[in-house]
Amino acid sequence: MSQTSSPPGIRLNKALAQAGLGSRRGVEALITAGRVQVNNATADLGTRVQDSDLITLDGKPVQVNTDIRLWLYHKPRGHVTTHKDPEGRPTVFDNLPPQMPRVISVGRLDVNTEGLLLLTTSGDLARHLELPKHGYERTYRVRVRGDVDPKALDGLKNGLSVDGVHYGPIEAKLETQMPSNAWLVIRIREGKNREVRKICEHLGHTVNRLIRVGFGPFALGTLPEGQAQEIKGRALKELTQHI
């Protein structure tokens, strides 16, 4: 019995997502709106592409990355996680090594948060890592003002609600108590907007330094500030097999 071969290339929506233009759902909206062309012809959702094809978005060439790539990046404090900032502040993407391709961030760290940020060429991988249902743990070292009650930290294990927003179970431990400040280690799995800061403020403590040191299986380690380290091999393969 003859076997029908698969059409060459990959689906356009997957190619655009891997090029860092958004999730597959997001790039499908671009295709449906007629903004994407392949070899000078308007594409549709069934279009498949290869590396040799000319792909444009709004008339501008798109570099397709058929290989999903992932980096650890040590975000400096004071940099915003956006490609352009209307206030003119330095951005994460302004200072990446010049040999890196166009990448998107896995979630965001606010301007005053430093530490581990994941960067990828794949919108699909970014979305997979961001979704709370996949349960990737985020680990932070947090410096707060005042004396911390360990019992109050233990009470976070069952989650809590702050200003109508519910936060799931939180693991929080007192690492070091100093005369006027304390260092905490906080682990969360949801990554809601300013979650760590809001939780600490709810307990009566102002955060004066916030460092993300872990995301899922990845750790910041000794990676220097402003530097990127690419993840390859088995660690990347285990992640990409889920998307």
C-alpha cells in the first residue's frame, strides 16, 4: 500500500510563532487579517513554508527560525521588559548580545525587579512556560523592611486573596533577619502581576529588592548581570516536546 507523504515545510502559524511574533493564536490573527505574504502571495491558515520561502509581515521580511531556541538572561534592575519604551528607559532587548536573533520574553519582570528572565525565539514555548496550569515554579529572593513573623509566612501555604485577587499556594521562608531588613525566599507557580510585592505588602512589609533566581528547572546561578546563556540539548528537548 502506498503511503502519502506529508506536505513540505511547516505550517505558517508555527513558523511565525517560532520567529517570536507571538503565540500561534496571535499570529493566526495576523494571517487571517491578510497581513502576511509568502513569496509575494497573501497567505492563509493552511499555508506551509520552508526556510527558502520569502515571508513578509506588512511588507517587511520575517526571518523564520525553524529551530526553537531558549536563553537564560540576567536582567538588570532599571531595565523594562519591552521592545520599546515610550519613556525612553533602557530595555532588556537593547542590551542583548549582537549575535542573538529576535527573541521574546517568557512573561515579564517589572522595571525594579532583577534576575532570571527566559528569552526564546518561540511564541509557543513562551506561552507554554507562562501558563499557570503547567505549574512552573518561580523562585525569588526578596529583601523587605522590618521584622518578619515566620508564622505569617507559613500562613501563605494555603494561598490568600488581596484586593479581590486570589493567589494560590505560596511557599515562603525567612532566610535572614537583620536589624531593619530581612531576606526571604518565596516560591510561586502563577506569576500574576506584581504578585510577590503585593503579597509582602499585604503582610505589612515593603519590598526594597526583588531578585528572581529560578524558573522551572532553570536557575540564575552565577550568570553575570546583563549576560545571556543559551539552553541546549536535553533540557531544551524536554521542554519543546510538550508544545
